[in-house]
Amino acid sequence: MCNYMESGDGKMLCAWVATLGGAHLLVTSPQPVLNFLPSFSFSVMGREVGAQNILGLVLTGCGVCCLMNCYGE
């Protein structure tokens, strides 16, 4: 599996998975982290934001950057 991820197709797959998974987490409402840590949330411009939303933002950003690099080659 790791050897496949070194290929162009593998990198593209990881980029798409990170982008779509991150987008999913971005729109998910705050929940307990890993089902045992308490959920935390705060309000940003009237929207409740939690740990999975922050992780979703980071994953989406990384995935989009990887997609731009993959398609730019």
C-alpha cells in the first residue's frame, strides 16, 4: 500500500480523500472527541465550532494544496 502511495495515482487518491474527508468534518456538528474526550466548542460568527471542524479545515486545506500540486505537474 505504501508503495502505491508513492505513485501519482496514489498521491491523487490521498489528496481526494483528505479533501472530501475534511469537507465532511467541516460541516459536522461538534461531538465528543474519539467518543471519550468531552466535546468542546466555541462560537465563530454565530456558528458553533468544535475539534472536528478545526481538523476538517486543516484536512481540506492540505487536500486542496495536494490536488493543486498533483494537477499542476
